[in-house]
Amino acid sequence: MFKQIQKRMIWLALALGIAVSSSAMAQPHPEAADETIDIGVLATRGDLAAVERWRPMMAWLSQRVGNVRFELHPYTLEQMADAVKLQSVDFIITNPGQSVQLGRQYPFSWLATLRSRQQGGTTHAIGSAFVVRQNSPYRHLSDMKGQKIAAVSEMAFGGYLTLKREMQQAGNDPARFFSSIEFDGFPLDAIVYRLRDGKIEGAILPVCQLENMIREGRVEVNGFRVLDNQAPLGFACQTSTRLYPNWSFAKTGKVSDAMAKRVTAALLALPENHPASVAADSLGWTTPVSQLTIDRLYQDLDMHPLQNPWWKEALVWLKANQQWGWLAILLIVVLNVYHFLLEYRFNKNQRRLQQTQNELNEKIAMLEHAQRVAVVGELGGSIAHELSQPLAAIQNYSQGGLMRIGKGKPAAELLPVLEQIQHQVSRASDVVLRLRGLINKRASMKAPSDMAAIINDTLLLLRYELDKHRISVTFHRDGEERQVFIDPVGFQQLILNLIKNGIDACRQYGQSSAFITVYLHFSSREATVKIVDSGSGMTAEPELLQSAFYSTKDEGLGLGLAICRDVVKSHHGRMTMTNVLPHGCAVEIVFPLTDGPD
């Protein structure tokens, strides 16, 4: 870490030294300068790097033009656009994308194109490199779907826009292809450091940015890879896109044509190995090259400044084709009237359908109520047994209390008797409450409920039936129990129907050691109820058994399993029924855990 800090401090000192010396070269006799020329430059790697790269160029222009002081202004993309709009600079040095955008909107003339040091001075050196870490598992751009990446700006030509065009032509929209695209702004170096530190999975960089940082010792040589390299033969940098014209030197409407001639002559006369060419990583300047490929890129992206909005294009077409325009307007009016007619009829039918659905729901609720009453009727013996026990106990305790009063016992001895009577009254009241809740006719209402308590209450209702037919019941619970947002009456009806079916299956099979096992399991997202019996098993397909009014019992209504299916469906759960070996049936119901109404 100390060596990196020391290296950066040395680089900063050298950069400042170059800036100071170059400034001295540009203004050897500031008192002798007759005119100040302002030149804006796009600072892709920050102001200091821009000064280091272009200050020697200012010194060369000052030397060749004479009696002129050239003042350098590093800008961001937005600042450069504002400077040209306000005519606050005389010349600009920027990438070809911004050059075309500004040239189509403001008084603007291209004077020269920068010659790259690649391929012996090529004028096409702008593109995008999609960079990932060396140890990244991604090998192609298509592998990056759903990943988080970064770029300098949505409007950056040698970066996001050139890659966006390539992806769109391949049928991918970057905004949807990646999980997120963060636009971090200048300087570009910061994006590479974020990629290195694992904060993003990919970075869109201008061509040669990665190679320049490696050459300057800012990142390790083997730290990164460029995906889908398509660099032409002899081009030393890797690129993920085709290459476009290099940076442009252009004049604004502020400067005179005479000054533009002198500056252009100085640029074209710059030797290839002059310090100003080397600092700009170029072989000097050449005459402006065609910007047609850049215009086409912006047209493909619907971003060209000369493209009209769709409504303006429509007005132009209407003026040239009025007869077809009126026909189109008439057709639109007719279609709208037809649409409103269809919508009216649809809404009318929808109201009828809603009314029918409400009536159907009411009938379903009546059927469910009828089925619950029928089940209670079937459990008449169990109900009588549950009530007879506390009533008999109350009778015995009452007789005992009267006998003690007859013998003149003190009132204190009557307290235990009265307490036992109160306990038995509460017991009988609980039975009545359970039955009342079961047969109560009301709409389905979901509330936070204790599933284990509901299952225990249901087993109490069926205890007499289970004891009568010598069927043993066990109830197992595991997982972290919690309140579940369900309809308690519907859930109890579900459990009651399934256990009652298990009792009937065990009676039908006629075994001496019949059993029913109930499991309740809680996971992080689901609650599972499983009921297993040792009865005769299913004799038909589960789908048929769950259909309404189908029953394998002689006196069955055929509603039990159909209602169970509807209860599970209303809770967005799922129910499966399977036979088990050597005999019996297992029913598993899975409820998704929710904290409130869905």
C-alpha cells in the first residue's frame, strides 16, 4: 500500500511539473500576447490528466501561431455542451460522438482528426471495451445477463453508446439485459478500481483505457480481461465493439476563420514524434474524416439531434398525404367508437358475471355449512358422550354437596365441591363452543391462528369416535411454531373431514390395531399438515375423489374432499393424496406462511 501511495505522489509531482513547464512554454512572454484563445477539452480521466495530456499541445500552438495565449479548460460532457452553447470557448477537443452531437445543433466546424499511435496512425480508434476481473467466470458478453455493471455516462460515446448499439443490433437492450447500470461520471479510473474491488461485475470503458492504466502502473497486468475482443490486426488495444473515428479538433462560432486557418495549419504541421504528439498518445493530426458512421449510430439509437419527434414526422406526412391522412383519422374515430361500444358491453357482462359469482359463492357457503351440520349429525354419539361426562360429574358433586349440607358441615368444606362443579360446567361450555364455531354459518374470515390448537380441538371433537372404534391417534409437531394467517373455521373443517375420512377407512378395513397420525411441520416459508391412516386406502383417483358429489360411501354427500380442496385453494396452498404401504392413505397439505391478507 505504501509503495502505491508513493508511486501516486511521484506521478502527481511529475504531472504538476509538466503542467508548470508547459504553461511556461505556452506563455514565454504573456505581456506580448495580443489575444487569448480558449480551448475546451473533454477530461475523461479528470482535470489533472487532461492538463498533462494536452498542455504540450497548447505550447506547440502558441509557438506556431505566435502572439496568442492558448488557455486550456478541462470539461465534463455536460460542461463542454454548455460551453459550446454559450460560445464561451473558441475551440474544443472532444470525442467524435459529442463532436457530432454539438455540430448538428450549434455553429461548429471540424478542423482536424487525431491520428492514433495504433496501426501506424489510424484515424479510427474509438470504441468500447467490456472489462471483467481476470478471475471472473464470465467469458462472453452474453454471460453477463442479470449482472451489475458501471459506465461513465449514458451519453458517453466511446463507452456506453457504442456498446449499446452493438447489443441492440444483437437483440439485447442493456437497460433490461443487466440488473443495473451505474453511471459514475469522470474520472474513468474510478470505475476500474470499483471493478477491481468487486463492487461491480463488469465495466464499460473506452478503448485503450485499460491498457493505459496498466502501462502507468495503476492496475496489475493480469488483473482484468476484455470480453469478445474484435480488435483489427495490428491494433494494440482490445475492443468489444467496432472502431469509430478518433477525437476531433473543432472551432465554434466564436472564433474567426482567419484564426481557425492558422490553428489548423499548426495542427497539421505537428510532427509525429513531437512531445505534444506523444503526450496526446497520437501521431499528430490529419484532415477531418467522415462522421457518417457516427451519424448512423445516433440514428440507430434514436438520438440524432436532427431527428424529429414522431408527432412532427406525422405532421409532415399528413401535409404531403392529406387524403390518406383524413382517411386514417376517420378510421381512428370509427375504431374508437367501436372500442367504446365493446367496452360498454364488456362492463355490462362483467357486472352480470360478478353478480353470478356472488350468488355462486353464497351457494358454496351454504353447501359448506350444510356439510358441517351433516358432520355434526354424524358425530351425535361423540357429542352426547362429551356432554354426558361433565353433566354426570355435576350431578355427583351436587348430591355430595347436599349430603354435606344435610349433615350440617361448615361452608368451608363445600368449597372444593363447588369448584369441581364449576370446572365441569366450563368443560361442558367448551364442548358447546367448539360445536357452535363449527356449525356457525358465516363468510370465510382469515385471522392469525394457532394451527396446533385447532388440530387439538378437532381431535377432542372426534375423541369418542376414535375411542369407540379403537383407533389410536398421535400428533407430532416440529419446527418453530408461529401464528398463521388462515380461516380458522375453514381449517378446522378441513382437518375434521380428513380425520373423519381416516376413521371411516380404518373401520372399512377392519383391522385390530388401527391408527391415525397427524404431523404439523413449520419451515421458514411454509406450514405442512400431513394426516396418515392405516385404513383401506384410496379406491379412485385423487382428482375424482375431490370432485363435488362423488363419494365411495353409501350414504356420503360427496362434499367433504371437494370442500377440503376449496379451502386449500383459498389459502393458495396445495393438497396431495397418495396410498401408503402396506395399506392406508396419506394426505399432505402445504400452506404458504403470510403475515396478512393476500
